[in-house]
Amino acid sequence: MAENLRRLICNETCRVLQEKLENWYKDYHINSCDQNLNRCCEILELNSMIQGQLFTILNQTAREGGQYAGVETIKSRLLPWLGTSTGGSPFETNACVSLVIDFSYSLAEAQLALEDTKTKSATTLLAAEDEIVQLKAEENALRSLKRLNDYEQQVQMLKDEIAILGAQKSVLQSRLARSRSPSPRPCRSRSPSPLPMRSCSPGRARLTNASRHARLVARFSDIYAQERLDAQTLLRSYIDDLETVQRIIYVAAVESFHTAKMAFRQFKMRVRKTLSLSHAGPASLEDTVMDYIVRQEDLYDVQASISEVICSMNINPKISFPAEVDFIMISCLIRELCRVAFSMQTLDPPLDIAFATDGELYNECKYRRSCDSDFTAPLVAYHVWPALMENDCVLVKGEAVTKRGALVGLNRSCSPSPIRSGSPSKWAYSRPNESWFSH
């Protein structure tokens, strides 16, 4: 732009135009009409050339100012002048029109960009306000949840104290009931006491270990006294032989504990894998996992364990059942055994039933003889109820039947139980078939 302006200054066109204007003024009255018209046309041509160069400089100057510079000046001075102008060369007119079109287009683009910016800014502002409102709501929810957790912890401590007293009462009642009938007697080597706290912030599992320990031991005894007898009464309506019925119930108890322990291991592995991704805090990962399982024991799929127990019982060679009935008829007993066995795995240390085999030497510390036993026989013919153990310590005695010649039938083989289907139906017999179980 500066170069064009310098050229315009150095150009003699302006000086020539001035000289022609002066000469024309001097000779105007002596010139003819045609001469005056020719002089005027020459001056207009020179003026047109100068205007063309000025419009070029104007256009370049406006472009150098940017997209929005000079808009007000052009609107207030150039456009009104163009509207009142009646002359000009084609070059002059084209340059003016081009300049006006460029500025109008730039102005339209600027307005569109401004509107788009306003729209985006409004949208961003609304999104930011919504996010702020949501964050405040989440913060209030977290604050309320923290207060709720504090209340729950206080309530849980009171419930634990009540549970301890209730469990102690239940244990005493169970002992009193077993002292009046031939049933296992709890043999406690030590009274349950809370484990020493090994962290600054003990979790729910540690805080409630003592109360849950007493409650589960009492529940195990209650199952023996109630659900076991109910299942035995139901089975006796289809099977006359008491030994077969007691064998079925014992196998159900053993399989229930085994299945529940496997389910607990799988459940614990899934919880540990999930919590390890976001674990942080003073408590160890193991304590956090156990706390979660204690709080979420209702997530245990007990129905799946019942099905697995029944499948295992169907192929157990020691027991059998009429083909027209099914072990599912004692699913209530299996369900309660699975639940208590699963919960016992959350204790520290966990509880389990004692390992036992037919024909083993009778152990007075683990078992109590049934009333129909041979009290002089040293070997166990079969087991009625398993003993409850904590490591190597017997918590609750089991029940066993001792007979002379208990080893006679141990080497006999027996075929697996037949496939069972349909609903239970009446079926009785006086003597057990050797193909159903081994003595």
C-alpha cells in the first residue's frame, strides 16, 4: 500500500491535471464549445486515473486493517458518497463495487461468526451450570452417605452386642435341650472373644467376628435339633430303614459344607479382583474383601449350591434312593447347611466339619454315640451328624453309630443311584438293598 501511495505522489498526473484545469480556466471564454468539451473530457480521464489508483490504495488499506477494521468509516463516508456520485469510469465503478461487496461479505461472515460464538458460549455456560449443580448434588449425597454410614456403624455395634447375648442364650438353650436327648453336646475349648485389632481402623468382619462366631455355632446346633429332624421325619415316610435315612442326611451335610466352601472361594476371588483395582486406605485388601463379603452375604447364590449338592448326592455310592423320588425333598435342610457353612468361612479362623470315614476308630472327643449304638464297639459303623471344628479344636460334637463288625461291609461295592425324576411318592421297604448303599 505504501509503495502505491509513493508512486501516486511521484506520478505527474496530478500536476498535469492541475495545469490543465488552470489553462482551461484561462481559455474557457475564448474557446469554442467543442474545445471546452474536449478539455473537460481530458480532465475527467486524468481524474479517473487518479481515482482508480486511490480506490486501489483504499482497498489495500482496508484489507491490511483486518476483517472488521474500517467498517464504520466506509459505511459513514464512502457508501453515501457512492450513492450521490453520478460519474466515474468503469474501472472506478468496478473497484467501488468490489470493495463494497468484499466488506459486506466480511461483515456478514463476522456477524455469523459472532452469532455462532454466542450460541456456543451459551451452550457451554449451560453445560457448566448443569455440571456444577450435579457436582453439588453428588457432594451432598456423599456427605449424607457418610453420615448414614456413621449411623449404621453405631446401630451395628448395638446389634452386635444384642447378637452376642442372643447367641449365648441360644447356646445355653441348645445345651439344655441336648442334655435331655441323645444329641451332640457342644464342647468348647475356649469362649469366643474378639480378635485383637491389628489395624488402626478394624473393619466390620473383625468387629463382628465374636458375635457371628457365637451365632453360627448356635445355628449349627439348631439345624441338628430342628431341620435335621424334620428331614429325617420326611425321609422316613418314604424309607423305613433308619440307617439309610441317617446316611442320606450325613452325606447331605458333608456335601453342603464342601459346596459352600468352594462357592465362598470363588466369590472371594471375584471380590478381590474387583476391589484390587480401586483399593486405597489404611485397611488391607484382605480386610476390605472380608468386610464386603460380610456385608453382602445375601449375594451368595445358595440355589446353585443346592443343585450342586443334589447332583453330588445322586452319584454318591454310599447312599441311594427310590427312583420315583428325589433328594430335592430335603432341600430345606441343604439350604440352611449351605448358608451356615458359607458364613462360617468369613470367620477368623473359619469353621469346618471334621473329616470322617466309616470304620474309623471311635473318638469320644469328636462324637457322641447314638442311642442304638453298641457302646462296647470301638469302631464307627456310620456317622449321623458331623462334628464342628475350629482348626484342631472341637466346638460341637457330632453323632456316630458304633457297632461290632463295622468293617464287614466296607469293601462291598455298590452302584450309583438311579436317575431320579418326578415328584416324591410313597415307597417303603423292610430291609435296605445292598445295591443302594454299603454298610
